[in-house]
Amino acid sequence: MDGIRVIGGKPLNGRVKVSGAKNAALPIMCATLLSDGESHLRNVPALRDIDTAAELLGVIGREVEPSPPRVRVGTGDVIPEAPYDVVKKMRASIMVLGPLVARYGRAKVSLPGGCQIGARPVDQHLRGLEALGAKIKLEHGYIYAEAGRLQGAEVVFDMPTVTGTENIMMAAALAKGRTTLVNCAREPEIVEMARVLNKMGAKVSGAGTAVMHIEGQDELHPFDHAIMPDRIEAGTYLVAAAAAGGEVTVENVPVESLEAVIVKLRAAGVILEPSGNDVVVAREGRLRSVDITTSPHPGFPTDMQAQLMTLMCMAEGTSTIKETVFENRFMHVPELVRMGADIETQGHNTAFVRGVERMTGASVMATDLRASASLVIAGLMAEGETIVRRVYHLDRGYEHIEEKLNGIGADVVRIHSLGP
Ligand code: EPZ
């Protein structure tokens, strides 16, 4: 497996550009199943997850041309089935379920297993489809769904679920009549999905709020869409620049969807100056500790928790970090402690980070996508060499991360076949 070697202690300077949003591109690639004809996606990031989504659409029978930043999805003879050996690579594969049932009246989709950060059940996806009239059966690790024409209904989510909301939005867009979704996720990626569904001829209103209305259509048409910038990648580079010191211009930052992160970074003493679509980030002296509690949008995003925890490792004072979205998202903690961080966890969702003045490079293990980014950031902060192992996690969500970091003065090298 590949690793990444980071030589720490170098301030970052220069310009880095944010790519298209992974968590918008993935559901939108699934939305191509809702219509025949050729759909074109632009500003798509070159990531493993995008490759996996393209592989899945190919297995289902669509003709796919994944050449990021462009992805073209053509027609084909669809078999509405998503096999385990593809779904196990990417949980977001569950988002073909809604479109397949809505369009073809049936679907066989492997249950996505849990993952490092939690059990991540899909009960809300299944209940939503049942509310729209689908018959759901779970057998041999697969979801079997059947429906005649889905019927619009009222769906109340037990909790805001991002991909759950997206799955049901896509299904409702082809259901007969009006669907009301209550307690929806409000992430910017939900609003992006609504933009695309409306381009396809659906009538979605209320996206970005807790209640959405969708007028189902008999047919939807293909679309051409440029994917919005990735707010989590953007936030990760803002933190990396603040962690390493120096002055960096991060280009293409969706500032309006990063408010919670920007407020917390400023409270810690990070200098952030938006200019158009860019943000100039700098740090003068030692940062102050701030407390973080993750929550669904517009709260502080769970996907930025590991990065902020890393930044707090060398801040003045003690930072309390609470993870309320996933049950096991502190796996970066023991790795940061090996680098000299002073972190104590209480239960599985609270961490106390006492700022230290010095961290030292070490060999550390990446465990999930955002934890691996936080370990690279720790490597930028630490003295000496850090080797982050199992960086396939990083490749799922960060386009060309070595080039981007080296482009602003870091010293990051990929090491091939490093072993487990
Ligand atoms: C999406 O995952 C993102 N992935 C995740 O990003 C992100 O961390 C997460 O939303 C939260 O923002 C994509 O968009 C592809 P949820 P998702 O359903 O939709 C519980 C990354 O780093 N839940 O919003 O799977 C669930 O267990 C990834 O890019 C149920 O109980 O997350 C969790 O506690 C990691 N039943 C909470 O809801 C369900 O049916 C929120 O999960 C669905 C969810």
C-alpha cells in the first residue's frame, strides 16, 4: 500500500485551488440513472470514489466515460443491480437504489457494510422508499426493492441523513404526485442535487431547509452540470495553511457553506480574508484553543472535526471536541498522540486537547478519509519526518494532494508499496 512522507516545519505560501465536491459529484452521478440520453458532468474531481461510481454505473449497464474533470454518462441496457464487490468499495453506492426503483420498478443493491467511523445503517433510506410504495426485502446481504410506479408521500426522517435525503429526493422526482420530506439534511450538496433534479425537469422546492416538496414527473431528461467546489477540501486547506504558518490563497472557496468552520478558525486566531471566490489565510503566533461540537449543516461539519482537532494540538489552552454525528470518529487520536499531542478522550465522542508547544514526526496509520488528511496536516506541524500509511483513504477524497501541497511549499512525497 502507498504511504505519504511529510517533512514538517515549513510554512506554506502561494495559491491552491479547490476541486469539485466529491459528495456532490457522487449522488449526481447516480441521478443520471433517472433518465436516458447523455448527461455531462463538469468540474468532477479525479478521485478513487469517482472511479468507483463510474465502475458501478458501468456494471448497471450505462455507458460511462470518466475523464475528470468531465464525466459523460450515456444510455445502455440497464440491469438494476449493484453487486457487493463494488458497493463494498464505496458506501455511497447505496444512492443508486432510489433512482433504480423509481425508474425500473425494481433493484437489487448490496447492503453497504459499516465502516471505520461507524455502523452507518441505511434504515432511513429503506423506510423512505417504503413510504413511496416500494416493497423492501433484505436477504443474503442484499436489498431487494420492488415497486410499480412510486407514489408521492410524506416522509419524515428520524435524523437528518445526507445520502438518505438524496436517495429519496431522486426517487420522489419520478414518483406520481407530490412528496414532502421532513427533517431533511440541509447540506449544500442537497441544494446542488435539487439544482440538478430541477434541470432534469423535476420540481423540487425547499432544498437547504428542513422541509422539501417534490412534484414527481413521468419522465426526466439528461442534464449538463458543473459540480460546485468541495467545501471540505477547501476547509482542509484553510486548516493546513493555518497549521503550517505562512500565507496561502485558497481559490474557489464556497465561503457561504463554510461559515461554521470560518467562525471557529477566526476564534482560534486564524487570519481569514475572503476576496471574491478566494480566501487568504495566515497565522501570526500561537493559536488559541476553541471548543468544537459537530452537528448536521449548518453546524460544524463532522468531516472537518479531525482537521480542527489537529490544529488544536499546538494551540494555547485546552480544546473540548465533541463528535455527535458518528460513533467512532476519533481514530486519529492515538496517531496524533504518537506525534506528541496531549489528547484525552472521554467515552467515544468527547476529546480534551491540551495544546503542546512541540510535535515530532512519526510513522502513523490512516484509518478514514478525513483522519488521513488530519495526519498529513499534523506532519506539516511536526518537527522531522512523518510517514502516513494506507493513504488509499486520502486518494478517495483529495485530488492530487501531494501536488497541491508541494505547490504551496510543503515537502510531501508519495512512497509506493510501503507495506500494510
Ligand atoms: C454523508 O454520509 C457524507 N458522504 C459523509 O462524508 C459525511 O460525513 C456525512 O454525510 C455527514 O455529513 C457522502 O455524502 C457520500 P448521514 P452519510 O446519513 O449520508 C445516521 C466523507 O468524509 N443514519 O448523514 O452516510 C448515521 O449513522 C464522508 O466524505 C442512520 O441511522 O451520512 C449517522 O449517525 C464520510 N440511518 C447520521 O445518521 C440511516 O439510514 C448521519 O449520517 C442513515 C444515516
